[in-house]
Amino acid sequence: PWGISSSMSNLSNSPKEKTAFLCVGEGAQRVGMGVDFVPLSTKAADLFELAAAASGLEVFSMCAQGPVDLLEEPQNAMPCLVATSLAIAAALRDRGIEPDCVAGIGAGEYAAHALAQTIDEERALMEHN
């Protein structure tokens, strides 16, 4: 879904820092993922609520408390991973950190598309079902 290209014409002698948001996919899920960002950002908390509404799952509870075997089931892992990526990005954006580019793998591709505004957040949270 992502076309990747490179161009030597974009290179210059003066270094400029670039920021990338990388959204993870299946296999990266861990109990506790994303929970530290909820107190930092109202938008992050809202995204977990949106994920619950879109998926019909208790996404934040699964992320916060597991158990890990529940998080490893694909139908649970995917909305949890997408919600976590979106919540972390929201907390970063609340602090003025914007990405120059976004990328994702597996379920993270949906989060990356939402961050790039090629799909909306609700669709990203529902699309993988």
C-alpha cells in the first residue's frame, strides 16, 4: 500500500533532523502498552475510547492489564496496536512533535494511514476487522 521512493536531489550538505512515526504490527503487543500516554493527552484517552466503540472490545483494559494470551489473539491485537500507535502519536503531537513521515507494518499500516490523514482514525480502528 505504500510507495517508497528515494531521490538524491533531496540531499543537502546541511543536516536537518527529521522525525518519523513508526507504527508497529502484530508481535509487538505487550501488556501495559500505551497506558503511560493517556494521562499526558486527552486525545490519547479519546482514541482508546474510539477504539473500544469501533471494535466492541475493552481496548484500554486489554492494553493495560492483558492478560498477554488475550492480547496475542489477532482480533484483539490489531485494534490494541492501532489504538496504541494513534494514542502515542497524539501525545507527541500535543507536545508539538510532528512527523516528517510515517510508516507502519501489519496493523501499524492502518495507524500510519490515519496519521498521514489518508483515512480517518475510526476507519483505521475498524478496517483490520
